[in-house]
Amino acid sequence: MSNAHDVAHAPKHPYHLVDPSPWPIVGTIAAGATMVGAVMFMHGGWPWLLPIGFALILLTMFFWFRDVVREATFQHLHTPIVQLGLRYGMALFIASEVMFFSAFFWARSRFAASRTLASTHSGRPSAPSEFGLRNRCKNAPSILCWRIHWKCKRAVSGELEENK
């Protein structure tokens, strides 16, 4: 009789459907407590909610990972397809983190390398010479860059008005 029961309740697919877990809601409450505690700490309020929330996050991580290890090791619920999915998921997560930090540091270096007119001038420049060559030519081809440079230099020195 137990054989018929096992066959009837055996999964018909190679995937692992997890049992209901309290850890997602506990983690959400812990993250909310941490954020409220951080705001209260920054505004001089009750400082103990921040470490309590952080400790709850660490406990949630510990118990949730404990459940995942128990499912994989002792209950043998992680089939080869589930293990492959976990590996792909971790690889995609790492790739997304690499892309995020690459984009972040690329934007930071681009911003640090280019000083805009807004940070150095309060309004529109009064003469073409106030535009730096680097600011004018940052994205232009070199031939166009030199043409603009010499045209502006001639305009400042007054050569263009004489030729008209």
C-alpha cells in the first residue's frame, strides 16, 4: 500500500516546488525595520531599531540558507535540472553585478573626466575663447576639432571681421 501512495504522490516533473516558507515575509519586515532604524538614527531618534533590523536580516539569511541546504543535502530535492538552474541563476546574477558596476564606474569616470560649463561658468560665455578646446572637441573628429579651434582663435583675434 505504501508503494501505491508513493507512486501517486511522486512528482511528475524534474523540478522542485518549494514548501511555503516564513522567510520572505520575515526578511521584508527585517529590511523595513532596518530602513526605519537608519532614518531614525540619522535624525537623532531611537538608535536601537537599526541594529535589531540588521540582526533580523542576518538571522533570516542564516535560516533561509539552512533550509536550502537541508532541501538539497538531506531531503535530496535538488535534481540535476534544479542544480543546473541554480548554477545558471548564480552565473547570471554575477554577470548582472559585473555589468552594473561597470556601468556605474564608467559613468563616474566619464563624469569626472569631463568638466562641464555649468560647473565652471554661471551663464553663457561671452567670447568663443571661454570655451575650452577640450570641451568643444570632446566628441568631434580631430579635423573638425582643429577647424573649430582655428576659427575661434581667428574670431578672437579679429581676423574674421577684416576678411569680410
